[in-house]
Amino acid sequence: MGHAPPETTEDQRGNILQGALDIMGHAAVLRSARFRRVKTPKGHKFWCIAFSSNDPCDRLPATAPSEEEYKALKELLQKKFPPQWYKSP
């Protein structure tokens, strides 16, 4: 995406955020999704692009989105499986 290689942990975090925003922009989901940290049932934490949340602070719907809402992002990321639910850490 043309970002400089990270030299520090802060640079790495910035690249991750900017890369996610670039992808979300290409998929035209910047207004309907948020970049959030989540935790799997096994406790692994990672970043994801969220379309819904049960946390009202996220300002996202609490119900699963329709496939039309995330289809462009799914195709861009070449994902075959449906979206998954995770907990906020």
C-alpha cells in the first residue's frame, strides 16, 4: 500500500491502522464499519474490521449485517467464510 517499513512499535501500529483504513476505503465500508480489537474464545487478541457490536460505545448496529454490506470487503480480502463474532477485550 506504499507505507514505509516500521522502525518502532508505534510505527507498526500506525501501519496496521492505516492499512486497515486503506482496505476499508477501497471496499467503501468506512461509514458502516470500525477497526476494533477483539478476543477469540481462546483468549487470542487481534484487530478486525467490525460491522456490528454489542458495545454501544462502538456506535455500530447490534445485529449482524446483511451480506450486501460486507460483500465488497469479503471479496477484496479473498475470504470464503462468513463473518465471525468475537468479544471486545
